[in-house]
Amino acid sequence: MFAKYGVEVPHDGMTWQEIIDIARRFPTEGDEKTRVYGLGSEYGMSMENLASSIANTQGLIYQSGYNENHTEYRFMEASL
């Protein structure tokens, strides 16, 4: 799939930003059955869990709740 779309294969040591940038290179047009999603999880991870996983790699922890539109999550430094 990576070669088909001319997208670099992910490798160990990549930052989350690099992974997200690679994911954005896959086409998103088409219907739900033919569209390519560039980032996925074998566990069906929610956006909240994905955000929390990324935050954990930066020394942050999930604090509490999110705004009513589910567009903003709150994190704090793990050492606090």
C-alpha cells in the first residue's frame, strides 16, 4: 500500500508528528469502502485514547473531560 501511493514506510524512532504527516499523504477521496485511512489502530482506538497515547510520550497525562464539541482534550504534566 505504501509503494502504491508513494508514501514512505514508517520506521522505528519516528515522532508522532512524522507519523501523522505520513498518514496525511494517503488519499482520502472516495466512498467509505474505497477510501484509504492513513492511520489506524488494531484495537479501534478512540480519538481520546490516541490523544492520550501521544501525550504520554511527551510526559503528559489526561487530566479530565473534554469540551462539549469533543475537539479539545485537557492534559497536564505527569510530574505534577
